[in-house]
Amino acid sequence: MVLDLSNSCGHTPFFVAIIKDYLNLASFLLENEMSSVNCQDNVDDTPLHWAVVLDNMAAVKLLL
């Protein structure tokens, strides 16, 4: 099951987990194939883009 519902910005639960630094949740979603590391929001940004912008190196490592 993929959690692909998104808000008005195109952010899925996986995006929110990365943006809010809920890395345990992000890891769970990836490990259980409930999200794609390559998903994009409404402006074509990926979770990796957000992790870099927010200077969250732990998230960057998880996503790579």
C-alpha cells in the first residue's frame, strides 16, 4: 500500500516526515514500500531537495 495522498502543496506523508524531521517515520515508510524516495511535490521538488534545503544531513543520508 502506497500512501500517496497529498496536501495542497503536493506533500505526501513521506514529505512531511522529512520536512518535520520524523526520520523514524520516513524510514518506516520507505522500508515498507509505502512511499517512493523519488516522489515530487507540486513544484517538482523531492524529499532530498527539502532535506538539503533544511540542512538535515541525517535525512540526506537516509534518502541516499
